[in-house]
Amino acid sequence: MNVSEEAMSKKQSSPHHTQINQKLKFLFLVILTNLLTIFIFTASSSHISTTLFQLPGPGPVPDVAALLIELNATRHEVVAGRAQIAALQKSLIAMQFDSPMRSGPRFDDLVANLSNEAELSIGPHKLPLGYNRRMGSDEVYFSVGAGCLKHKHELAKYTSSYRVGGECPVDDVFAQELMLKGCEPLPRRRCHPKSPENYVEPTPFPDCLWTTPPDASLVWDAYSCKNYSCLIERRRARGSFDCKDCFYLEGREKHRWLYDNGGLDFGIDQVLATRRPGTLRIGLDIGGGSGTFAARMKEKGVTIVTTSMNFDGPFNSFIASRGLIPMHVSISQRLPFFDNTLDIIHSMHVLSNWIPDAMLEFILYDIYRALRPGGLFWLDRFFCLGSQLNSTYVPMFDRVGFGKVRWYAGMKLDRGVKKNEWYLSALLEKPKT
């Protein structure tokens, strides 16, 4: 072996030796912590027992004051010992997270060198009343998405581009991009959102369900269209737009879910009929566009929360103007509902093969979690390739544990048979036992 080969060999073995040293250091601290614990508590307890609980002989009566002094001294030793143990445990944790075997940013990296406003918006903050048993801590953090760790500069911009108490910048597009990168939920800000000029009150219920809202009901700065007429005419325009005709309530939206063709299109009445009347009461529509599914269910006495993103259109504002409940969250976020609470969850087009398999399975398990026993998951036109349907997605649904109430797969023909593209519509049930 020549000199260069020896140098290369040493260079390659260096990380291995570093990892061994880290493991040995970690093992040494663990042993030291355990020994210190045994020493403190065995020494303290034996000292107390021999001093306090030894039967007195024929000699003089023990000095009680002296015994109390010794007892207090022992107690201080125990407290000091526990503090040393806590410090060692903290060192162990720090060493474990700082180890070269661990990669990726840490929370401390996130808040380092941020502005004061950014740090305040993230935390931690000490609880005014001290340690809280329910929280298991004496400090509290704001909820911030894990993806923020990888987009620190964008996060700093989002939390520092305003005057405290002033008007927030109109940065809806930037904020949503940050959410889609995994920085969800976004941190809170101490500023006021811009208000619409000449704001107009919403249309009263129930007319609001099928009435186009007034233009003065929202701020249009973030969108290429500056009024609802433009959004409605978008259905005729060339190019690709998210939910292209969703704002035209007199078109296809007017007839969605009214009819059941026995195939891919299920009707709301037929789905409701699978359960005892009145037992489907509350639910969720994932990626519900302009809120038409929730509007139809509202007419049937069912309250639906609609999640939607604002992709060059005021989808959340439009849903709210219809007297419905919007929720601006992406599919990356855990459903903000407690276990076993929702009667029905619906999703059309959004859950499809564009989502990584592992992520989709987590989403399906989350849907299962939020549904009550006997609750329904209405999967509406799930898109995939024919080769994926039986090999990937059917086994995935089986693993999650849904039962099949209705199931229909049909080929998507608009781009030709050779593409082997399929839709799946299914009504799935969470088992009662």
C-alpha cells in the first residue's frame, strides 16, 4: 500500500472511530448516572436509618435538634444528587442529538439568529404559574410544522415582514407555498389582515348556498382574477386551472351528487340511505374545492367541514360566503379531529396516485382514526393506473381495515385505452368492533 492509499484508508476509518468514541462516551455516562443514583440513595437511606431508627441503649437520650440538622443535611444532599442526575441526563440527550450519527436540523437551529418577533412566535414561553402536571412541563411551544426546520429563511421572512399591531402584508401565496413545503401550521403573527374595501354583508341563508358572493366580500390582491365574473369565465379559458369551473354555480356544480348512475357517480341520497336516518350528522370533505359537497349535505341536515387550498382562487372565502365552514389545511396535516368522532369523510380527486404511497397510507389511517365506529369514508373518483389498483391500493385499503359497502372501478377513457388510467369510487366503512 502506498502513502496515498494509507491516507485514504485513515480518512475512511475516521468516521468509524468517531462513532465508536461517541458510543463509548454515551455508555460511560449511562453507567456513571446509575452509579451516582445508587450511591446517593443507598448512602442517604443507610445514614438516616442508622441515625434515626437505631434503638437507644442505656446511654443518654439522643439530641433531637442535632438529628434534625443531620436530616436536613441529608435532604439537601439528595436534592443536589437529583440535580446532578438531571444534569447528566440532559448532557446525555444533548450528546445523543449532537452526535455525528444524527443528521438534520434541530429545534435550536430553527430559532438561532431569528428576529425577536420570530422567536416570540415560536417559543418556548415559560408558564406564569410554573410546572403544569397536565403538560408535563413548565414551558409551552407554539405549534409549528416540521418543514419549517428546512425553510428557516422563508420562516424568518414570514414572521418579520410586518410592524407589530399594524397591517399584515398580503403574502397569501408565499404563506401557502410555505405550508405546502411542510411548514404547517404556520406560526401566529401580531398583525391585522387587510380588510376588503366597501365590505358587503353576506347573502342570508339558505340563499347563500347557491348565490355568487359580492366581489367586495374579500381581498383580491393575491389572485390573477380580481372579481367573481373573471373566475366564472375561467371555465371557458384555455390552460389548466385548479377546479376550473368550481365558481360557476349554475353549471356542473348545480348537479353534483344529485344522481346515482350505479357506476362511478354515487348519489348523496343513496349514500345516506345506507345508514339509519339522522345518524349521519357531521363530517369532513377533504379538498372540497368551492364547497358544493358541503352545500348539498347541508340541505340534507348534515354539517360538513371543507378543507381547501387557495390555488389562484379565493376558495376558502367562497366557501365561507356560502354559509359553510372552510378549513385552510393541506393533506399533509393531521386531521384536527378527535378519535372516533366523525360520521362521514368524503374526498373527490384529491386523494390519488400523485401522493407517495407511504404518505397516502398514513392519511388513510388518519381518516380511519377520525371516523366513529360504523362511520363512512366516501372515496370519490380516486385516480390511478390499472397496474397500481390491485397491486398497491387494494392491499393498502385492506391493511387499514375498511369494510366495503360499495366499490366500483372504471377505466378513464378521455386519453385513450392504452394509457390504462382508472377511477375508483368506493364507500368504505369503519368496523363497529
